[in-house]
Amino acid sequence: MHDLLELRRLEVRLRPQAASVRSLILGLALVLTTGAWVSAAVAQTGEVSTAPSSTLSAGSLPRYPELQRDVDFWIRIYSQVPTSRGLLHDPLDLSIVYGEAAIPPGQPGSPERRAAIEAARERWRSALRQAADAVEAGTGSSSDDVLRALGVWSAQGATPTPAALREAAGRVRFQLGQADRFRAGLERSGAWRPHIARTLAAAGLPAELIALPHVESSFDPFAGSKVGAAGLWQFMPGTGKLYLRVDAAVDERYDPFRATEGAVKLLANNFRLLGSWPLALTAYNHGAAGMRRARDTMGTDDFAVIARRYRGPAFGFASRNFYPSFLAALTIDQDPGRWFPGVVRAPEAEYTEIELPRAAWMVDLQRTVGLPTTQLRELNPALREVAWRGERPLPAGYRLRLPAQTAWTSTTLAAALAGERGDAVPAGSMSGRL
């Protein structure tokens, strides 16, 4: 996962927990009576949204002129800088980029990579401190780095003060490039784009939201984070249970189709609660309650004002940049050939879904449908290892995915499974396994 995503997860993890525990209990109780739409609203904010669904497509996805420099920064990260390199920049003004640095190959967070990043940051911290000294003393400098630091700051329209340069030295940030991952995501995305587009249209949501998985996972259905987010749409376990099936045998966060349907519900609810797509999208990162707090604190729903001025305890770099990075991803997604000449999206995934009328063991399913395990695994990524090992049955109601040209139907499969094993597990039961 790239640095913005990992920072985002850390911010989520650091939010105050007391209110969220109470809200989660309320939300889970409401699941039993009024469904996941209401429970999700309660879980995030303690309130139930009653806005009519006809308002979901109201408004727009505005491009704020004052945030364009941020969008341009993320376009550069997504389309020009590979994961072997990164940019050293000022986190408060993304138009201030000091330079690039190469990063050794290896796992994210490895000692070698951390050391390389720290060395690159120290190089520009030192240059900024020397620049502050030179400005204060009224002397020049022959150092290329110092001249570069002074140049990028002077380009903002005013001569930087020594104090400003020293403050900037204390906040030099490294952002890993994503260009190769983004291109791979564009290629992968073709398999699921039609389903995402249909799901958004059916819910009345803006078609542009199709670009969000670029920010979340680079369209990788198996992506995971160190704090537990998973899948194409990067659901955390708790949120996933409100919108998806996440249990001992099935984790729909890893199913691009089911996860898409859950993400659309979550996004729709965010919009109902906040009434603005920039706020609703940022809430996907920061939480609806957090964005309502930001809006109320600033007295406006103007996201540009919130992004520039709001200083909430958990509203850090990742949250401030979530909407600009989404707009950057959308810009590239809408014209991929401009940014990645020759890129070709994968063809749409084709399949047939059969809802299991009763629980079934994987060994019986494999024997009955006659498909190799590798093919079934590829078609059914939500199934946990315990289901594949035969330790748990596939639950009743699970939508088994088979090749598009299969002749099986729910009725014929149920009849065949009943004949295959007379002790087939009744729906909801764990008994009866041979």
C-alpha cells in the first residue's frame, strides 16, 4: 500500500474510540430491525439519515481553483513518479517540491527504505536551514540545494523569511511515487468497471466515483493494510460487517463485486448525512462524524476552506489530501492514454452467480461442478481458507460464482448436491459433516 493509504489508516486508528463503540453497538442492533443503511448511519454519526434517495446525485464533484496545486501534485505522483522514487515536499503547500529521491527495493517500512527516506529528508532540511542562515546574514550561497530551496520558495511570490525557512525545514515530507502501480490499476480496472458503473447508476450516485479504487487500492482486490483494511474498496473489518458479509467462512471485502455494492451504500449514506460530495468522499477516509465536526467547527461546507484551515486532531495530511488525490485519479482515469500511452484495460469479468439454497461443503461443490480449485478460487475470492480446507461449509445464501457458460442453476445445483451427500448441512447448521 502506498504512503498516503498507510497514513490514512493510522489517522483512523488514532480517532477517539468511546463514541464509536457506543455507535457500533447501536448500529449492530439496528441491523436486525431496519437494515444496514440505518445501522451504518448510526455507526458513523449516532444519527439516522432521512434524506430522500433522490438527493444522492444532487450537487457535483467541484474542482476548487485554490486546490488545483494539490491535484497537480497527485497527478504527478500517480503518473510520473514510480514506486522506486519519491518526492520531497512541503506538506502545507504541495506546489513546493524540493526534489526527487531514489528508494531501494524491498518491503515498505524496511530499515533500508526508512534510512534512505530519512537521508533524503535530512538533505533538504539541511538545505533549508542553510538557506535561512544565508537570508538572515544577507549573503549568497553556492550550494545547488540551497539555491533550489530558495528558488521554490521565492516562486510563491515573496522572499522567504529566515523563520519561514526554518519552520519549513521541520516539516519536510517524503511521498512515494505510484506511477507503475497506477498503470497496473488501470489495466486491472477493466474487469470490474462495468459492474461499478452499473451499481453507481442504480443507486443514483455520480459516475465519477468509479475512480475511487485507484486511491484506495490501485484496483487490487487483494490489497491489505497493516491496520486491517482489505480489498478493492479497503473496508475495515467493523465497517465491512455493516455493509458486507464478514464471518468465519466468508469475507466479502475481498470480493470486488460485493465490496463495490457495499462501498456504494457507504458513499450514499455519507452524502445523505453531509450533503456534499467533497465532504462525503473525505468521510470515506475520515469518517462521517469527523467531517460533520470539521464542517460545524469551520461553519461551512466549503471543502477548500476546511482543507486549508481546519486543524482537527485526526485531520492530517491523508484526510486533507483525500479529495484532491481522488480528483487526480479521476483526471487520469478519464483519459488514461494521455498519461500512460498504450495502456489497455482488461476485459470485463464474465461469470454466472448461483445463490446456494442451503449450506454446502466445498469438496461436494468441487466434485459436483467439476472445476479445478484454482478456477473456483479465482471466481470466489471472498471464501476464507477454512471453507477451502473443508473446516466450515459455505453458508446458505452465498452467491457462488461459476464460469459464464455454466449450465448450472440454483435448482439443479441444489438437487445435485442433495444427491451427492445425503447429510448435506441444513441452512445455518454446522452439523452433519461426514
